[in-house]
Amino acid sequence: MSKYSYAVNVWLIVSALALSGCNSIPGKAIDLSDDSGRGQASDPELAALLSQMQALQDNRLANAPGLITRANGQQLPLSRGDRLRVLVFEGEQFSGIFEVDMDGCLHIPYIKPVPAVGVTPSEVQRRLEQALVKERMFRADFVQVSVRIQQWSGVRVSVGGAVFSPGRVLINDRRVEVKTHQLTQAAGDYPLERFLTTAIRNAGGVRPDADLKNIRLIRNGVTSSHDISGILTGTPVQDVPLVAEDRILVPSIGFRQDALMRPSPITPPGFEIFISNLASPADSNADAAIGKESRSIPYGTRFLRGLISANCIGGTQATNASRMAVLVTTDPVTGKTQVVHRSVEQLVREHNADDLNPYLMPNDGIACYDSGVTNTRDLAKTFSDILNPLMMLRILMGLGV
């Protein structure tokens, strides 16, 4: 076999293993040295090729996925309430499912508590082995311990800055039946809702002035910056797993960004507004069908669409075209309340004018006023009712209206 044929065969083997992903044995190294005794690998050209292939394999092994990985490939640190399945070889009394307690430790029978908060399951495994040896339960050359995640708990984190509902939020909370079912598993859990974007969404979502390229995560006094702007464009985003007591700060850039005024994983999916339409073409909110469904609108809705939801637009054009609409809104950046008056007819005709047709925000209020023609008609109707002879007779005879 020539040296190049040998190199090609080795390259095919390494490529197949690299493409096999999780089907290959993690951490299993391949010996690329020449075992034929013929010395082909000693050729400088071939040696360089083999060195490159070995480097590619080492890089693949170094980036093999853990339980939940961050950019550096490390496992997610544990929090209080996380459940671990502990197996000790020939030590059934030390084995079982254990939950990280309020003091941040695992309480294993017959040994002192093992600190677990803020470290990975692999580190807990190492600490437990050391504790069993230190307590003279096992010899160092005999102890074998396996620690695997059984269930990631819900955690509370703090979210502040440019979000609609800043404060403490609970993420990754599970239903009781789901928690019970997971206890029958051998091990393993993937916390879909224990990530940075989930915490932001649970805090009401980002405001339109949020700076998505500089999200701050504060953990144990250490601050890191994260860019999640790609979540609005479909580009890859490194969603950061969270642990209990993490703090998230969403900075503000000081002005509204129209690109953020739409539903997304980090903006409000929808919200409610307050609507009043107590005159024609509807005589009451009930007649106008202003219920929960009409008051719940998608994020990114503009004033004109909100008026359509309130049934403020429609009816007889000659009498209703000159109606007026009022928007009561609070600026999310300054916190000041503003009252905006608009002509319905002008909004319909100039709907593309952003200054005339602003975005609606959560808890905004919309009110509609009838036109002058409608007001005159109702006034005339009132006088007609008063001056009606039959009506006056009924009043004088004390028969009531």
C-alpha cells in the first residue's frame, strides 16, 4: 500500500467518525500512527497530513456536547431544587435520587453534606467520591460514583431594564404530572425554559427601546454581555442557560425601534387595551362587541387597527366619517402619559403616516367621539321627544314616560 493510499484510508475513517456525531463513543481517540512496521508514517508529507487529521479529531472531541452546553462547552451549573440520580458501585445505601437542598448541598446518608450549587454534575461526582474516601466508606482505588441530572428545577431570576414587567420571574416551572413522570426515567432532562430568552419573555418581553446587542447577565458578581439580536432575524443565537438568582439587565438605547414592534420570542405575543365606544354607530360596549377578544391585540398593532377593533370605523359614511378618536398612551422610555387626538377620516386616508398612526402599547386606552352630524341628530331627537304632545300629556297626567 502506498503512503497516499494509506493516508486516504485513514482520512475516510476519521471523516466517518466525525460525521457520526453522538453515535461515536465520546472521548475515544484513534491511533493514527503506522502499525504496519513499514515506516510509511515517517514520511514528512504524510506525517503532516496525519497531524492535521489528528488536530481535526481533537477539535471534534473537545467540542463534544455536554448535558447543556454554553459557548465554552461546559455543563450548566446546578441550582437549589435540581434533582440528581446518584449511583455508587456496591454502595446502595449511598445511591438514589437526591435534590439540592436549600443550603445548596446534597445530603447523602452517612456522610457530610456535599456542596452542589454553582458547580456542574461532574464536579459533584468528583466531590462525592472524595467525601466517600474521606469518610472511610471506600478506598480511593475502589470508589466508583455516577452523578447524572434527573430533573432541572424551576428557578427564579431577576430581570430589569427595558422590559414591560421588570422584577423576579420563575422559569422552567414544570407541571406536577411531568415531574412525577420524570422520576421513572433512568436519568436525563432538558430544560427548554431555563434560558435567557425565556426569562426576558416572562418579564413581559422587551420594550421597543431595548438594546438587544448588549444584554447583561450578572452571576455571582460577574457580569457578561450577550448579543441576542439575531433572534429577530433568524440568525443563530447563543441562548444562555440560567441558574437561580441570576440577574438580567436589558439596556435602553433611548428611542423606539420599529424592528422590535412585532411578535417574536422576546416581545409580547399580545396585550390588552382599554376601549370606549359608547355612541353611534354602537350605543353601548355590549352592542359594539367590545369583549376580551376585541381588546386583545397582537404586539405591533397601530392606532388605526385598534379603532377597527373598537368598531369606531364603519356605518354611514356621510354621518360617521368625521368622527374623532383619542389615544391615551404611556411612553415606555420616559414613563409620561400622552393624549393623542386624531380624525378617523384622516387616519384612514393617511394610514402610512407613522406620526399620525402610532403603535399601540400594553394598557393603552382608545375612545371614540361621534361626528357633528350625529350629535345634531341626537340633539334634535331629544327636543322632539320633549315637545311631543302625547309625551307632554303623559307627563302632566302623572303617568310617567
